[in-house]
Amino acid sequence: MLETSARLLRLLSLLQSRRDWTGAELAERLRVTTRTVRNDIDRLRELGYPVEARPGVAGGYRLGAGGSLPPLLLDDEEAVAVAIGLRTAATTSIAGIEETSLRALTKLQQILPSRLRHRVSAFQNTLPVPARGSLVDPDILTVLASACRDHERLRLDYLSHTGAASSRSVEPYRLVSNRQRWYLLAWDLDRNDWRTFRVDRIRPRTPAGPRFTPRALPPDPEIVARVERGVGEAVWRFRARVVVHAPASHVRQRLPIPVDIEPLGEDRCAFEPGSDNPRQLALHLGMLGADFEIVDSPELAAAVRTIADRYQRALAASLGADTSHSSKNRADMTG
């Protein structure tokens, strides 16, 4: 009986770790016959686990959704990750999930072994920053995550940062969290290229489409750079062309996000930075540590002039105060 119970737990763990299994694969993992697998599947169904069977040569088993949530089996690393994730979710930008996350975390902590509670408690002293990003519907995140996992095409209604609405057909690959917002990296079938979509602007059409053969993903650093670039270009309200009297490598090292830079020689380069307003962009350009020229952007030129005038007044006032103070000191000494 103990051997059968242990095998059932192992079978349940396998079904929870992957979407689809063939009977032969399960039998090989459990080191039993396919007949024993069928009998164990029936036992799980009697215990309330909704195990679905697919007929045919390529058929197999999958753990489906039931009327009630059955117990989940988590290994140590998964349990710690879930606990830490629930802590983070208490201050996330996902709408309406904070209180629910705390309730789930309380239940999980009650049953965690002491060795795991110590690992989770190491994160108690972190200071969460209140979310300032747009709220995301957790149901939409779930739909997108499932489509990424199962390689299923999606039809999206998407609203761009300019307010333009469009319908997109995509192959979803990765969900990326950046600056308290969620982004979907997907292959846009209409534009035949990789695209980054802000999740709070996505309305997926369900059910999902057919499965697709995954393409080769770019390396992780390239994915991060692509998302960063897409994030910056999507949220900038103001853009300008700037020529910097410094090598491209000098400018690239001082920019907070990846930007395409055009070398114009050994000591000159050009790029098109962006910001929410010209004055904010002028301040950032001042921190490049190099001279620059503004190309055909009167708004940015006016912002630079305003800031320069303010600095000149501050400098004049400071020099005036120093001169007055020195004169007073000389008068005191001669008096």
C-alpha cells in the first residue's frame, strides 16, 4: 500500500509538471507497465483529480481543471519561490490581488517545514516600493502565460501608447516584468517580426488559436535589451535628434537604457533620445559629460536655454554672495 501511495504521489507530481504525457512516458518514469499507469490514473480520478485522457497513437494524459482545486505538490525550491512571489504580490500592480495573496501566503506558511520558513523569512526585511504602474488584470496574465507555455497562437486587441487600436495575431513567447509593468514578447505574424506589447493594453480573444512550432528565441540579454528599447520608445512623448561630441561608446555607457547610436567618426555620434518632456531630456543630456548639438528641435533648445539661464542666475548669485562676504571680511580686518 505504501508503494502504491508513493507511486500515486509521484504520478501526480509528473502530471503537474508538464501539460501532456503519453502513457509510455509515464510508465518509463515510474518504472511500471502502461496497465499500472491506467490503474493509477483511475485511482487519482477517484480521489478527485480531473485527469483527462486523449485517445489514439499520440494520445496520453493531462491534468485538467476540475470543479474544485485539488492539492498541489511542490518541491522545496517551488515552495520557496511561491512564498516569495506571494509576498511580492502584496504590493504588485496586478489589480485586486494583494489581499488574496496574503491569505494564500498565510496558508502556505502554516505548512512550510522550518528549514523552508527560515529561507522565506530572509526576505521579510526587504522594503517594498508601492506600485506606480498601470493595473493588470490577473486573468489576462494567466491567459498570456498559458499561451506562452503551451505555444498557442493568440489574437489580440491592442491599444498603442498613442491611443490607436489594432488587432494582432501573435505567437507569444515570454512575459517580462520591467519598471513595475508587464510586457509580452511575441512574434507578430502580421509584421513578421518580434514585437513587445504592454500587457495592460492587451485584450486577448479567447479561446487561443492553434499550436505553433516555437522559433529560436534570441539570447536573454538581447531579449532584455529589446524589451528595454521597446519600453522606452513606447512611453516617450517627446523625441529629438542630438549630435554628441564624444565616441558612441562614451554615450552608450551613460544611457540608462539601450538606444541605437549612429557613429559619426571617432569623436562624434548621433542618437534620438526621448523623454516625457523637453526639460527632462535636457537635464539627462547635461549628464552625458560631453558637448552636444541639438538638431531641428526648437522645444529642446528652449528647454536647454531655460536651464542654462537658471544656472547662470544661480552662479551669479553665488559669486555675488562670495564677493559681499569677502568685502565684509576685509572691512572687519581694517576696522
